[in-house]
Amino acid sequence: VVSVACGDDHTLAIDSKGAVWAWGRNDHHELGMGDDTTKRYTPDRIIHNWTGDAEQVASYGFTSYLLTDKGTVYSWGDNSYGQSGTDIAVGTDVYSSDNVYFTGTRMEDDKVDS
């Protein structure tokens, strides 16, 4: 395992071959298994639609996030308040990985005050 993240009642992991796995509660599609909301008690591989190799996973509450080696962020799960950052309507769960859309000026590492 090269990256792991825990949300509220679910876990995501990336293995050494770049496969992304998820397990736990799935009431808001936070496992990224499409329209299937079945709980997983053991790791299950996410069949994805992202471009590039998975580098990092993160989770907050019932929403999951993934960063690829191409710098693209994807999210899925609960979107009650627009926290997925996708173009999916607020209040609608994101069933499987979808692009996160950034608007405005891009934050550069060298411009962030410490």
C-alpha cells in the first residue's frame, strides 16, 4: 500500500501497482462503485474512468478524492453541499469518479505564505 485515507466509515487505498481499493460503508457512493451502494467488508477494486496513474487518495466525511500523476483531481460520494467540486448538481451524490473543476486563479506553491 502506497497511500491510504479514511473517511467516516470507509477507507481508500492505492496498492504498489496503482490500483485503487475501497471498503466500508457506501450510503453516499463514497466507495466509487457506480450506482451500487452495497457496503464492502473487505477491499474491493474501484473500476475507474480517470486519466493517469493514481498517486494519492483523500477522504472527508462521505466524499472521496484522488490525485493522479497528471495533477488531475477526481472525487465521488456525498455532494450535499457541493464538496465534490464537480459539475454534478449540489445535493446529488457522485456515483463514480468525476473531474473536480477549479475556477479562478491557480494557487502556485511559491506564492503561498507560510
